[in-house]
Amino acid sequence: MAPIVSDEYKEKKKRHILESALKAFGEKGFQLATIDDIVAESGLSKGAIYNYFKSKEEIYLQLMQMRTEQNIAKLKRSFLERGTAKEKLHQFFKNYAEIELSQKWQKMIGVHLEFWIHSGRDEELKKVMTDRYDDVYQVLLVEIIEEGIRQNEFNKETDPSLISSMVWGTIDGICLHYSVIGRNYPYQEQIRALEEMIFMYLEKGGSA
Amino acid sequence: MAPIVSDEYKEKKKRHILESALKAFGEKGFQLATIDDIVAESGLSKGAIYNYFKSKEEIYLQLMQMRTEQNIAKLKRSFLERGTAKEKLHQFFKNYAEIELSQKWQKMIGVHLEFWIHSGRDEELKKVMTDRYDDVYQVLLVEIIEEGIRQNEFNKETDPSLISSMVWGTIDGICLHYSVIGRNYPYQEQIRALEEMIFMYLEKGGSA
Amino acid sequence: MAPIVSDEYKEKKKRHILESALKAFGEKGFQLATIDDIVAESGLSKGAIYNYFKSKEEIYLQLMQMRTEQNIAKLKRSFLERGTAKEKLHQFFKNYAEIELSQKWQKMIGVHLEFWIHSGRDEELKKVMTDRYDDVYQVLLVEIIEEGIRQNEFNKETDPSLISSMVWGTIDGICLHYSVIGRNYPYQEQIRALEEMIFMYLEKGGSA
Amino acid sequence: MAPIVSDEYKEKKKRHILESALKAFGEKGFQLATIDDIVAESGLSKGAIYNYFKSKEEIYLQLMQMRTEQNIAKLKRSFLERGTAKEKLHQFFKNYAEIELSQKWQKMIGVHLEFWIHSGRDEELKKVMTDRYDDVYQVLLVEIIEEGIRQNEFNKETDPSLISSMVWGTIDGICLHYSVIGRNYPYQEQIRALEEMIFMYLEKGGSA
DNA sequence: AATGAATGAGGGTTCATTCAT
DNA sequence: GATGAATGAACCCTCATTCAT
């Protein structure tokens, strides 16, 4: 017999729950946000939520998973358009500079960073996160930088992995500060300055 | 009547509790660590702890307060020795590069960052934190950079506040990554590369 | 309009549900077994089950009802063949001795005993059960024993009701032990020893 | 520093909780009785109960443990007075015959039997229970019977283990029936008849 | 008749905080 | 000052039952 609701319906509902959870977690943090907060936010019943996720922790994990995937997809999409390594790197920073600095986004960052710290306290989760960091985030920039070196756009002496790591660290640091300080934080100037600094470093040669 | 125990005794006991709390928070995070964890760590009784602090939150706040003060004191101490702005800035990075990368320190960072995020969710706390950031941390570097500009060590065009903000953001980002990834993270190389990059920027001129 | 499905079909489905429930209850006990366990066991949907039974409790009651009826029918059937009281009583014990000691049967006993205790906590149910005990189980043995007394097979002094009660109690006790201990319990030897003892008592005269 | 309350105080409180639990379990059965029932029965707070026991299940286990120990102690005590095997066995049945048939006792039996069945569904628990059955309950009667055989009080041909098993099975069966049926069940007559039957069997020779 | 998503009361458990000793 | 037993609000999760499709 045909299923009562489509997979699509269920997927939509899951997403709705995850988005409600994101709001709730953003407001109070994962630990302090209660299932009842998610209930209130989503308009669903407690039981309904447990029909889709088996625990609050699972909601957290899947939420972060989903957002990471969206993030990565967005990053990769922005590089489809061919171009030089320089252009790609510029595009990368442009993506970050253009993020809409809503309060919602500010809260989301808090949730992400909190999750990052959380995962540092759980061996299993930590492995997932560091693997993802190495295999996805690091690789993304390393490849661009290596391409730039091959094409003589960037200085041969630079260490792509070190630069990539620096960029990601700085971006996370900037986000961290923005997440706490909010509107008064010169987020966009920071991103721009970072770009400038990195390009200077890549062109004139760091660690030379 | 004379106090039964000296203030010094009380101060020592408070510090002992705060240090025990730091261990407990480092292990599980603030929310998950329980008063009983602190009891176990400190060897004191529950009642004793509540004689010195009126709530778990207060322990958290005072712990962070204490550590911030220690931090700042340490930073300032390292600049007492006179020197050029360059030397001071170099000393600044050297401080960070030389931090002992123990597991204990890794956990402490987690607690600090968690607190940072936590404070972003509470208006009152947030004000304390951003004020402290502006008045202490920012000022520290801004003053050095301004001094360097006055002494023609650094390029006139640079924006001291922006650079300072960038440095702090990057340091926090590097710490964040180290806190999650741990041993495998090239913490010291990152700090060194950051120094190099910042000096290059300050000397050859960013935003020029 | 004619019924869409025959009564026979419905009866079959009900029996299927009851049998699935028996398995589920046997595995975890009535309280711990969930409707979802019955759903999984039966392959039907939750709604389907509630079309046939109005509650979990009702499934329990009807299951026990059904099994009691089967039990009684089986017992009575084995006495249809004429014979002396002795022969009948021997047949009675033989029935019990020959029960296949499967794990399934072991679990079923658990369900029955659990129900027995359950019913002791509900006045209404208790009345049903004790009436059934008096009117069916007791009567069954009492009649045989009385017949044996009339035919001078058994000692006149024996109290049929007391003996019957003893036999049922002992059988239940043996089943109880078997249900917990399982394979290692000398079930059949116990039944045989019980028979021997009862016959000795009935012939040489108990309570004389 | 001296403990705030004595071990004795704590032991007393534990016993109080266990007794309250026994009442609650007796009323509704283990599963249906809630912690709140125990709270209501005991007059303590929920937290207090969890200071002494880590879960409802543990209360159940310790309750049964305690009662078993009391039971065994009582049984053994009644044999301290020397005597022939016959006298000891008689004393054994007398103990059971003289039990006060209060409603409270009736309910207790229900809890015990329920626990017995419960343990049949948990491998670990089952091992504890069957070991205890073998090492304590069986041994108790087997030793008396063997002594009786050695002293020529009982028939040489009897199988002590089988008889013991039969006695315990029957006693449990009688208790089971009493627990459901209550006042109207001829408990004492049953115990007396059992004694008579067993003695007849032991003296004139069963399985001969 | 059948389906299974939705409901929400209710249960076990935790833990910051209090306070009698 | 110190102790740790007691408190109870609050939380996560379960599951019998309902009902729109």
C-alpha cells in the first residue's frame, strides 16, 4: 500500500524541525535549549519531533551535518566558474564578505562554534570533525593555492597547507568575535584586510 | 570579634575552588559539569563551596574573571622591559608561541571560548566582555602599533585598530582550532606565520 | 450492504494479532511490550490492530481468554475417551508431562503467570479468574476424584477439593519454576513424581 | 570531620524506602507503581530516594535481596534447635503454615512472584536467582532429607533433590494461588496436606 | 479497512541549591 | 565555617491512542 506521506513530506518536516532547533539553540545554546523550546518554535508536538529524531543530541548532530553540507555546497558552487587561482581566492573572500550580517546569522555562528567545542570533548565526534576539516575545508584552499603556485601567480616558497590553515583559523576567529560582539564588530573590514594580507603574503612571499 | 579565618585563607580557598572548577568545566563543559564534579575535584564539601560562591554561575564568572586578570597581568608584565614597538610586538607573539601545549591548556581554551559564546547570549555579560575587549585587549596592541607608527617603525597608512582586531581574531581562531584538533594542529607554526604576516603588513603597508 | 470481509476473515486476523501479542508479551512482559512490538511481530499496522481491539489491555484480556479456552478444550478432549477415574487422572498428568518444553512454551507460561498476578490486583478481573478456577479447573479434577471414590478406586476419606487444589497449585508451581529456570529444571520428573505422590495419597488415604 | 548522619540512620532510611516501595509495588505491580507512589508512601522527596538508590530497578533488586535474606535467615533460625530430620521438616512446614495471612502478605507474594518472572527475562538476573535457588533453597531441604535417609527416618530410595524441588514448587504454587484468590483460598489446609503427602512419600517410599 | 504521523500526559532521573546539625 | 542529606522544579523521552487520508 502506498505510504501515507511522501518522503518529500518527511524530508520537509525534518528540515522544519532542524530549522526550529537552530533557532532554539541559537537563543540559548544547545544545553539550555529544551525540547519544549523546539516544540514551541516548530509548532509541532513533542512526540512528532521524536518521530523524526531519536534524541536531542541527534537533532544537534543532524543540524550541524546539514548546515555543513549546505556550506560546502555553496563554497564549491562559487568556484564552478573557471578562472585563475587569484580569481578563485578572491571569490572565496568575497563570499565571506558578502554574508548578510543578520542577528540570525550571528546566532548561528554561536551554535556552530559551540558545536565545534563540544566535539572536541568527544573522541568519536572529534574524529569526524577533524577529518572533515582536513578533507574538505583544508583541501579546498590548498588546491587553489597549489594551482596558483603552478601558474606562477603565487610565490613558490609559500606553504599552501599553512596558509590555508591560517585563513580558516582567522575566519573562524573573526566569526567568533562577530558572534559575541555583533553589530559593532567590523566584520567586513576584517575579511577585506585578511584578503589583502593573504594576497600580499602569497605574492611577495611569506616564509621566504 | 576577630574573624575566625584570615582573608588570606579565604582567598586561597576560593582560588582552590576556582581551579577545581576549571578542571571540571574543561572536562565536560560548563553546563555538563556538576557541582558534584567540583566537589570531587576539590575535595571540599558542597556546603563549603556554597560558602564561597553563591551559585554555579558565579563560580563560572569569577573563574573567567580571575583568568582574564592573570592573562592581562602576564601580557603587561612582558612589556615592562622597555624596547621598540617592534620588539614589544615580537615579544607579544613570542608569548603566544611559547605557551606550553599541554592537554590541560587545550581544555582551558575550550572553557574560555565556551564562555565567550555564552556571554554573547546575555546582554549584561556581553557588555562586560566587549568593554573589556575594547579597553584592555584592543588597547594593548593599538598602543604598540601607534607607537610604532610614531617612531616610523610601521607604515603610516595602517589602521591600528583594524590590525589589532585582526591579530586577536586570528589568535582566537588558532586557539579554537587547536582546542578541537589538539596535538596534530600546527599551533606554533601558525603563530609564527601570523607574526610574519602581520609584520609584513605593518612594514610594507596594508590598505595602501 | 454486505460486509466487505467475512467474519471468518476477521476472526483469523484477530487470532493472528493475539498470537503476535503473545510473542511480544512473552519476550518482555505485558507492561514492557509495546504496541509497536506487536506491530513488528504481526506485520500489521497500528491502525489495523486498533480496528480489532480497543486497547492494549483488551488484547491482553482476549489473549488470555483465548488461551484459557484452548487449554480447557484440550483438557476436556483428552477425557472424552471413556475410562476409569484412575485412567482419566493418569491421562491428565500425561498431558502435562508430554508438553513440549520449547522456549516458546516457557515464555508463554511467564505471560500466563504474570496475568494471574495482574488479575489479583483488579477486583473485577479477580472475580472472573477465581470463578473460572472454581467452575472449570477445580470441577474438572474434583469430578474425577469423586468418581474414583464412588467406584472405590480412591480412598473414601480424601477431600476431593483439597486434592484438586493441591494438584493445580503444584502444577502451577512447577510451571513457575520451569518458566524461570528453563532447560535445567526437571519438569517432567516433577510431573511424574507429583502423579506418583497424588496416587499414593489417593489410594492409601490422606487425611485419614 | 564526623559524618553528619550515622550509617545506622542511613540504613534505617534505606529500609524505610524499601518498605514503602514494597507497599507501592504490592498495590500496582513494579511497572505500574511510580516513583511518585513511593514518594507518597514514604513521605520523602523524590531526590531523597535517589540519594539512596540509583534507579527504580535498583530499589526493586535490593528490596527482593533484602526480603530473600530475611526469609533465609528466618528459615535457618528455625532449625538451630537440634532435632531429628523429621522434626526439622515438620518445623519447616509449620513455619509456612503459621504465616499470618494478612492482605499485606498476600500482596508481597505478588511482588515476589512478579520478580521471579521478571528475572526469567533477564539472563544476568536469572543466573543470580537460579544460583540462589540451587545453593540456598534446594540445599536447605536436601540436607534435611539426606540426614533423614542416613538416620533411617526416610526411605532410602527417595531422591532428595526431586523431593526438595517438589516441595518448593508446591509451596510457590500454593502461594501463587493464595496471592490471587486471597481469603477464600484454603492456604493452611494446603500446606498441611502437602506436609502429610510429603511425609507419606518419604516414609513409605516414592519412586520405589 | 488500513495506514502511520501526530498527540501529549506521564514517567524516571538529574542536579543546583538549601539548611539542620 | 563545614557538612552532606534533602528538596523539587525541570528535563528528556516513551508510548497508548487517535484520526485525517
